[in-house]
Amino acid sequence: MLKPTICDHLAALTEIRTAREYVCEECIKTGDSWVHLRTCQTCGTTLCCDSSPNKHATKHFLASEHPVVVSSEPGERWLWCFIDEQMVGY
């Protein structure tokens, strides 16, 4: 049986960046609300998920090409790679 492999973007992480504050940095600027938060593992920016009206985490990926986010929700411990569409728990 083959072992599942993780993508190079996830494998390259040596530490997990966590949210500095539990707010979407872009939604705060416009007075909008969010559903869940994700923290970019390249720059540490915390933004809202795709269930949120503004989808700032995905917009950040599309603009910056920073590939990996971590869920910043209490009790959730997973990472997502936008490029390879791969999720892994930690």
C-alpha cells in the first residue's frame, strides 16, 4: 500500500504561524463580517475563508501566490495548500 504524500508547499513548513488577532484584517478595514479565519503561512496575515462574503484568504492567495494557510479557528488544526488543493492536519 502506498503512503500518502504531502505537497512540497506543506512539506516545506518548519513552523506554524498563528493569528496575531482573531479578526480578518481586510474585513476590519471595511466594517464587514466573516465566518472563519485563515492565517497565511508565508506572511502571517489573517483573513476570512471562502464561506465569508469577501473570501479575503483566497483573494490574498490569488494576488500574492502565498500557497498555504492554517485554520485560525479554535480547536481546528489543519493546513490547506491552495496550489495543490491539499489539506493536512497537524
